[in-house]
Amino acid sequence: MLYLILYAYLTCLSVQLYYMLVMQLKRARDNDQLTHPIVKIHAVVLIAVGVKLYITLNLVFGTLFFLDLPRELEFTKRCQRYLRGREQWPKWGWLLRYRIWLAESVCKHLLDPFDPRGKHC
């Protein structure tokens, strides 16, 4: 059990680090700073590894965290779906409230601060 908790934490940490890296790569690309071919190749490799981690986070740990099977591959899209459910809050009860609270927390504290636009979800 401890191994599973550690694995979940390290996966989440890795995805967070890759997310920050990709946002930095996006900033560099937008400022035309990714000019050298080696840097572009490294960026593609890093993003490919990050995508695998991102999908794993959503399919495995997102299912455990949200107590719901995914309908989409992207974790962000999943959070956005839950946040759209705010209108149904009184109708669905504690489980939807929990999912909305978790999605809001993840977006506000882990994603939005590192997105160049300031709002990721």
C-alpha cells in the first residue's frame, strides 16, 4: 500500500514538473527562442514522455482521485467537465461537490499559476 501511495505521489510530481517544463517551452516558442535543432529535438522527446505521464495520471490516478471513470484522455478536459457541473451542484450531491472541489483545487493551485495565460482550466 505504501508503494502505491509513493508511486502515485511520484507520478503526480513528475506530471507537475513536466507541465511546468512544457509551459516554459511554450513561452520560449512564443518568443522565438527555440531556434537550434537540438533544442527542438529535446523538446519533442520531453513532450513525448510528458504525454505518457499525463495520460497515465488521468486514466489511473484521476480515476482514483475523482472516483469516476474517464471520458477523455486529458486530465485538464476532465477537470473542465467537472467544473461545468457546477450548475448541477444541488442536484447531484456530495460526490459531484467533491469532484468540483478537487478540480477547482488542482486548477487553481497546480495548473493556473504556471500557465502563460494565467488560467489553464
